[in-house]
Amino acid sequence: MRKSDYTILVADDDPDYLFQTISNLSRAGYKTVAAESQAEAEAVITRFRPSLAIFDLMMENDDSGFILCYKIKRKYPDVPVILATAVAHETGISFSLDSEAEKSWIRADIYLEKGIRAEQLDQEIMKLLKI
Amino acid sequence: MAVLKVLVVDDEPGIRSGVTRILKSFQVNYPFMDEDYSYEVLEAATGEEGIAITEREKPDIILLDNKLPGMQGIEVLEYIRNRNSDTVVAMITSYASLDVAVKAHKFGATDFIPKPFTPQELKSSIENITKQQYLKRITHKMNEEGRKIRYQFLSVLSHELKAPLNAVEGYLRMMQEKQSGDLIEDYAIPVERSLQRIQGMRNLIMDLLDFTKIRLERKDEKIEEVHLSSIASNAIVTVQPYAIQMEVSVLQIIKSDAVLMADPTDLEIIFNNLVSNSVKYNKPGGKAEIIIDEDEKDVIVSFTDTGIGIKEADRENLFSEFVRIKNEKTRNITGSGLGLSIVKKVVELYNGTITVDSVPDIGTTFTVRLPKKVKITS
């Protein structure tokens, strides 16, 4: 399959970050769906199965990203999920998702610090999609 | 009902059973306490036994005889102090020499109960100690909560500061990599958005400065007679350029030329924030009004707009730090989420109140009431 056969759902309440991520993914060749809130992302998930999802952690709730991870994995267990946040250092939330224990409660496949380069993000996506 | 553990260390069985009997039915309550205190008495005949019970039971109060068969009371006291616990120790002794008193004080004994004592003497000592214990606990609890709130504040703050940096950085990279073309005109949106995010960050920093200002200790000498109408005029002049840009007309209605004893800077913070909100969340062609009035007790200032309004569900957290109402209508409005929390803190400094009335799509009114008899609370 080519990259254009994959649709990536991106949920972020920062309109600029959302715009930039969508634009980077389109340039890399993916199809994209944007959601500006947890509620919007939930609505997308109910009617459509994305190939991969990228969720911001803090949206209208502090744990919006976790909730979305949980919901998407329950509906589509095999859709890879990336959890993105800018707050890891400050909140003391640190998770690597390396251990089984962490994977059991954070239902994301990988966790990325916000602000990573477009190429890096593309690398991670290709790994998850096994392209 | 809270129970404090009292350990009495005395080699005389009569003293021990006396203390137990007196405190069994004794209760302490002060108007500022949220519950009554009663006592459970533990007994030890020697210093060694007293230490063993202290280790096991962690008593709140120890009544300690100095003259004991083996280890002396002062040594027990020294041991307890080195344990660094919150236990309060009162010495009970019939040989209250100056030497013992000085030593006992040095090792942190808080009270002396001379032997023999009447039930009333014991009770009033216990009452005092209980008050001290209560205040210690409350202070401890408040420090804990303060730490938690500061921590949460800082973590949200750094998120709020990093988000615009990430956004601007992302746009600069798009330009560096010439993602949309070779001409500067190809990047009109990224440039505009970057400028907006930087403006948002500047507002946040200005608000933070206000925030630290009101958190500093208040000084009474800045308090002066202030005409609210002049504060209102200044606030309107300040907001005017923004109002013209937003096509909102701002005016003041003086129903009563109210005067207040206040620090003018505090009133400016209240007026500037609320007027600028009335403009910011308005519609083109809309109106914003400052209405100044008073009754016998308060001055009453209302800030009314014809703007987008606030849904009832969103009003609950409106005055909390970093809370911003996110919806379709507010998505292009930048703000720090600190303005209203600052206003509320200043209003409360003057023992005033702030309330909000709003109808979505019709408009919002914030009403500030400030008592004329001002007692500044820090």
C-alpha cells in the first residue's frame, strides 16, 4: 500500500498545531482527518475507522488523550495510536510505554513529545503502519 | 469528634489515675474549630515505658513528670524532641527548679503543670495545648494544599507558555523549508498566526505580572479616595483602539458618582479586564457599557455587553485560573485564561463579590459589588 491509502486522524485543540500537523502529514503523502476537540474526535471515531490516530493529551479535559486512546482501542483494537503532549516535564507525567504494565493502562502505542520534526513523526508513523 | 491521645508518664499511680479520670469526660471546643476534641489517656510509670508507648502509640500530648525512678523526665523530653514529632510535651513536677525549667524549655516543653494540681488546672493546660495542636495541624494542612495548588498552577502555566512557542516554531519551519512556495506572500497565514500567538503570549505575561502584584502583601498607604467614574474613563480610553478595531462602541453610565477608599491600581485591574472582555467577546456593531451605581452598603459596577454570551454550563469554572471557554465562537479569540481569576482575587481583597448573568448570543453582564466600608484583607 502507498501512503495515500492511509487516513490519519489528528485531534488537537490548538488550531495552529493541528494545522501544522495536518499540513506535514499531507506533504508526507497521507490522507488526513482533523478534530479540534475530544468531542469531535469521538464523533469521527464512531462513524469511521482511521488507519492511525494522533491524540493531544490535554484538550477540554486534562485527560482527553487517555480517554480517546481507550475509546478507539475498544472499537478498533488494531488501530495504532500516538499520544502527543507538551506537558510531560512539568506535570511529572513520564511514561515510556516500554513495560507491559504501562501499556495496560495507557492504551497508546507510542508517546511523543510535542514539537518533534515532521520527518521524525513520519518515521514513527511508518514504523507503526509497517510501511 | 476528634480524639487526642494523652500519655501521662508518672511514677505515682494516683497522678496517673487522676489524669485519666479528669480527662475521660473532658471536651474542648473553640468557635474556630470545626469539631470537638476529646481525650484518650495512656499511662506509663517510668521514662523507659513512656518512650516505648510513644514509639507505639504516637501520642499527641505527653504529660511528663521530671522525677522518675530510672531515666529522668528531661532525658525523656530530649529523646522525644530528637524524634522530630509533632507531640506536645508538658512537664508535671513538684520540684520546678529554675535549672529544670530552663532545660525543659530548651528541649521544647510547652507548659508546666505544678504538682499537686486541681482538675481545673489540668483542664486549662490541656485546653491550651489542644489549641496549639489544632493550629499546628491546620497550618500543616494549609501548607500542603498551597504546595499542591502552586504545583498545578506552574504545570498549567508552562503548558500555556509552551503552546504558542510550539506553534510559532512550527510556522517558522514551514517557511524555512519553503513548504508553501518561494514568495513571502505564500506565508501570509503562518505569519499572521505567529503574530497572534506572540500577542497572546505577551498578554499572558502581562496578566502574570498583575497576578504576582496582587499576591504581594498589601500596603495601606496606597489607599486613597477614588472616583469610580475616573477609573471607568481611563479604562475606556485604554480599550478604545481595540474597540475601534472590533467595531464595538464603549460608554459609561454614571447613575451615581460613587467614591471608594481603594488602591487605584486594584480598581484599574478590575475595570480594564472586564471592559476588555466586553469588547473581546462582542460582535461587530455591538455595545459595551460600564454602569456605576451604589446603594447604602456597596458601590455597584456592571459591565454589560451585547456579545456571544456564556452558556450556563461554562459559568461554573469561569473564575478559575487558565480556564477558557472553548467553542466555535471563541476559537479565534486569544486570552490567557487568567483575567477573570485575577479580577475575582482583587474583588475579594476588598471583601466584594462578582457575579455573572448571561444569555448566549444576546450578551453578558458582570456585576461587581464593593463594600464602601473597606477592610483590606491580605
